[in-house]
Amino acid sequence: MKRCISSSRRLTAVIFTAMVLATSGSVFAQSVDQVLQADQRRLNLAQQSQERINNIVEGTRSLEDQYRAINKEIDGLKVYNRLMRAQVEGQTATLEDIGLSMDQVDVINRQIFPLMERMIDALGQSVELDVPFLLTERRDRIANLEEIMSRSDVSVAEKFRKVMEAYQIENDYGTTIEDYEQSLEIDGATRSFNMLRIGRVGLYFQSDDTNITGRWDVDSGAWVVDNSARNEVRKGLRVARQLIAPELINIPVQAAGGS
């Protein structure tokens, strides 16, 4: 009887122990799950926090990049403004100079018009007193200058340029040799002659058949026949026409102030 009771007690103790162990295992399993869940939540929160931190960092970097870009743009604008300011100052100075020049235009015009008229008159007198070569051409040039002076559609600068051009042409006559044709009245008969101009020191004429050769006589103011220089004048005409190379020409030249 006692053995049965002892056995029953041991069985009860074993069952109780098993129940305790089962209960403890269940509680332990629940604790582990809770710990794992808590860790997972902490991990999720940490990931979310890291993402927020990353977003903030990226945003900060973007703002920093924008800040640097804006600073560069500002520096460029400062340089541009400095250059534009210098350019504006230069243009302002130029406008002031132009303004001063415009104020003096009327004064200059009042001075230059009488000067050009005197220059044209002096040029006309020079042509009339000079050796009579290309008279029609030279007189027409002077007449054209006088006509231009009265035109309002021609600027003062262009008028002055034309006057100076005419002076330059007249100046060049003194250093060149030239041939051309001209009608002359010799011994009561008018005919065409070949003319030879050597600078301003000599003006000669010769017929096509070379039978008549002569020159302009400054003292008498007339054309005179002088066949002694026939061959030399013929040679000079050929030189002027570039038919032969330039060479020495032995022709009579009237001395200044008389023969």
C-alpha cells in the first residue's frame, strides 16, 4: 500500500515537473519572440533613421552644391559688371569727346570753307600760268571742284578730299612723262599732233609723219616749230608709250626766266 502511494507521488511530481518545464518552455519561447520582434523594430527604426539621415545629408550636399554654383555665378557677374562699368565709362568719355567735337563743327566749317575756296582759286591760277598741257582736263577738274563746293549733299570731308586729290594730281605732273594727242594751229593750219610732256620742264609736239616737230615757248607764250629735235622727240614719245626702255633724251629745254 505504501509502495503504491509512493509511486503515485513520484508520478505526480514527474507530471508537475513536466508541466512546469512545458510552461517554462512556452514562456521562454514567447520571451525570445518578443526579443526578436523588439530587435526587428529597433532595426527598422534604425534603418528609417539612417534613411532620414541619408536624405538630410543628400539635401545638405545639394544645397551646398547650389550654394557653390550661386557663388561662382555671383563672382562671374561681379567680373562682368566690372568690365561693363569700365566699358560704359569709356563710352561716356567717347560721347563727351564727340559732344565737344560736334560743338566745334560749326567753327571748323567756317574756317575750312574759305580755305578750300582759296586753294581752288590758287589751283586755277596755277593751271592758267603753267605749261598748257591737258588744259581741258585740268580746267574741268577745277570746275568740278567749284561745283562740289556748292552742293549740300557732299560732306565737308569729301569736299576737302577732292581738293587734296586735285593738288596731288597736279603735283604728280612734275615728276612724270606722258604722251597724248592735241589739236594745234601751226602756220595757220589746225591739225592733230602727238604731244610729249616731260614733267613741267618741256612740252613738245610732233606730227604723225614726223615732218613737223616743235615745242611750247614760255617767253612768247606760243607754239614754235623746231625740227632740230625731231629724232629726240620721236624717241621720247616711244619712251612715254613704253615701246622702248627709258633712256637719255637730248632735247632743248627752256631755262627758267627765259631762253
